[in-house]
Amino acid sequence: MVNHKPIVPGHCLVVSRRVAARVSDLNPSELSDLWTVACLVSKHLERHFKAEALTFAIQDGSAAGQTVPHVHIHILPRRNGDFEVNDLVYEELNKEDLSRTVPVDAKKNREPRSSHEMAEEASALRILFEDSLPIPVE
């Protein structure tokens, strides 16, 4: 899934097929599938967005900043200097206040995208994954 309020270009989510609120609610097979898909997706995102690295993040429970009670992994293509302080990416994940700023190269507010904008990005990225995922892309 593409992210509603992306932090960096290419910020996507890998979501468990079965709705589970916490990582510990997943069975071993589901957990394995989640990370297998995250690794496959990340390889394509890194190449497509010409990233130098990746950040994988899971907010597991509301106290950890999880706002949607469904296990998901944030995958963020990263570049050197995209944040003035590298670990600010985690602070950005926790923000709900849209007046705060995003990475140093974005210089604009992190605003929610429309369903149409998200669908367009998802369609454009879908071709990257169609032949490599172990499960059908829906």
C-alpha cells in the first residue's frame, strides 16, 4: 500500500492479510509472509526511487504510535541527508500534526493525499511487483 501521508517519496506499507492489531497476534506463517513480502517490496522501492538505504518501522500498539490497529510495516526509501538528524524519521512517523515539516529536501508540509493520488501511485508502482511477489497483487 502507498502511504496516506508519506514521509519520503516511495513511503509504502506492507500489511498483514488478516487483520491483527499486534505483531504478537500473527502466527509464525503470517509473520514470515509479512517479512518476506516486505523484503521483496523494499528491493523494488529502493531501486525505483534510487535510494541508498531503507528504513523499516513497525509501531506495535498505541503507546508506540500505532494509529491503525492492523499490523503494518512502514518501508521508507532513504538517502543520505534526507533528514538533518537521521533518527528524526521516527519522530516523523509519530506525527499527526500536519503543520510540522518533513525531510529537509521536501520543504513542505506533510499533507494527506487524496484517494485518487494514492490510487495513481499504487498503479504506477504495481508493475514493479507483479512478477516477484509470492502472493497475487490485489
